[in-house]
Amino acid sequence: MRKGFTLIEILVSITLMAILVGVYFLVGNPAGQLAASRNSQRTLNLQTIMNDVYLYIDDQPSEQFASCAAGSLPIGTSSAKFMASASTSANYNIGPCLAAVNIHSLPFDPSASSSYFNSMTDYNTGFKISVNASGTVITLSAPYAELNKTISISR
């Protein structure tokens, strides 16, 4: 009597494992699950930044986002600017404003290659900010959202 596996048994086992792994990747869609997870993180990050913005607004005598050193918020979602420390026409440097209310870090987009946070004077959130024409509703958006989703919050 011989001990061990025959070649047929090994081939059948490998074939079954390959079929199971293939089904997992077709049904489970791990890449899609990871993208959905990053989108959830983006939503949470936008909510955190929005809460920080409103902490800043609550500390202002006029209770508006008006006295920030970076100037007025961009008006309209079509003119929204990235929240980043770099001084360009495409960016809005919100860091010094939020640092005034003891916010020590800014969340940033989990997968945008240009997003990072080193300090309140060196960052790029990868998120955009704007305000409506009447100055009452602030909108934050995540332009790098995945799975063809549009992620934005307004308050």
C-alpha cells in the first residue's frame, strides 16, 4: 500500500482551488470593495473638515467665514478650489484659519497621489471648497472619488 497523493488528485485539488479563487475575484470584487472603502474614508474626511470649518466660524464675531488670511471662499461649485498650502490660483490655503481653532491636522484624500499632510503650512488635502453666492452654504467635494461616485457635502 502506497502513501501520498496521485498526480490526478493533486491536479483536481489545484483546479478546484483555481475555480474558487476565480469565483472570489468575480463575485467578491476586492478592487471594488477597496475603492468603496476609500470613498467612505473620503466622506468621513469631508465631514471632519466641515466640522473644523464650522468650529472656526463659531469663533468669529460675525459667525461667517470672512476673516481668514486666505481671503474669501471661492463662490460657486464651478470655481471651487483645492484646499492646499501652495499659493496658486487653483488652491485655497485654509490651514492657518483652522489652526486658529486648535486643529492640528487636516485629513486628505486616501488615494490621490498629490494629497498629503506634513503640517498646517505644508499640505494638500485633495478636496475642494466653495461657498454659494449668498455666503450661507459651504460645499466640500472629493474630485478623486472612485467608482464614478460624486462625493460632496454642503452645510
